[in-house]
Amino acid sequence: INYQTATFITSAPNIRKLPEDSGIEIAFAGRSNAGKSSALNTLTRQRNLARTSKTPGRTQLINVFETATGQRLIDLPGYGFAKVPMEVKEQWQRSLSEYLEKRKSLKGLVVLMDIRHPFRETDQELIYWAVDCDIPVLALLTKADKLKQGARKSTLLKARQAAIAFNGDVQVEVFSSLKKFGIDQLEQKLDQWFLG
Ligand code: GDP
């Protein structure tokens, strides 16, 4: 699939306003600042597809992109802001779990986590929900350039060990938008999910 052909389709304020639930889509999620926008820009070879400047705590939209051949990429709002009120967090959790449960076109979830702090509480919750809903997960350890090669390898091995505990289809890879690691693995997984 040529991800470079991806274009912006729409922003939705919540999951009910997403495009019709047909075809296939893959969602991208992560704590804010995990490197999600950078990863989407790297995947699509576009400098500004997913904007990388966001104000923490502002109501965020779900951005929808689509390739020329009709594969949808769903950019979910970043989570983990300390300042967000509890009600907003709970609302977000409800709508996200509903999305994972009910969205028929959703065939995979990419969870982006900074390689220096993988599997924080919300990341784990999200992965457990996905596994519960039989949605396969690709966990990307982002900003992998921040670690030297040895530390990067040992962190990857540890994260793969930790991922066994989810008891589901959870693949872990390293990724760097800066140094372009892990793009092939990401594309291969997306191709597999989109093409079956
Ligand atoms: P988002 O909030 O998850 O969309 O994260 P962004 O993509 O906006 O990135 C957050 C910060 O991390 C920005 O300052 C980026 O420049 C930086 N960043 C993103 N990807 C990488 C990477 O691969 N390597 C390094 N060193 N920094 C990165």
C-alpha cells in the first residue's frame, strides 16, 4: 500500500461522527508527546499531515486520513494529560472502549509509547481493551534514537517479554521518526491488517 498517498479526510469530535463503518481502518493511539504525529508524518512521507503542535488539554479531535486506495488511518487524541479533569478522562475512556468494541472496520491498533517509558498505566489499559475485543496491537517504542543500540535492543527484548502478559496479539517494535527506524515493520504490519 502506498501510504504516501494519504490525505486528510475529516476531523471528528467523537467516535459517533466518524465516517461510515465500512471498509478497513487502523487506529493510532498514544500518550500525548509519544511521537504519534511524527510517526504518521514519517509513514506518509508528509511533513505536515498530522500536526505536531498541539496545546495540552485542549479538546482534541479524531483525525481521519485515507490512502488513494481507500485504507483509513485514524489518529486518536493523545491521552495522559495531567491537567485534564476526571470527567473528561472518564468520557474519553468510555468512548474509546466503545470504539474498540463496536467499530467493525477497525482491524488493528498501533499504540505509540516513548521507548524511555513504555507500558504506562493508560497504555496497558488500552492494550488490554484491544485484546479483549480481539483487535491486534502493534506497540511501537518511539524515539528509539534516544537510546544507544545496546540499550535499544535490551529494552525491546524486555518489552516483548512484558507484552506476553497481555495474552493476545501484541507485537512490539522500535521506531524512530528522526532516524527512520522501524518504518518497514510498521508498513508490513499495516499492509497485513489492510490486505488480510
Ligand atoms: P504526539 O503528541 O504523540 O503527536 O507527538 P509528536 O509527534 O508531536 O512528538 C512529540 C515530541 O517528540 C516533538 O518534540 C518531536 O519532535 C519529538 N519526537 C517525535 N518523534 C521523535 C523521534 O523519533 N526521535 C526524537 N528524538 N524525537 C522525536
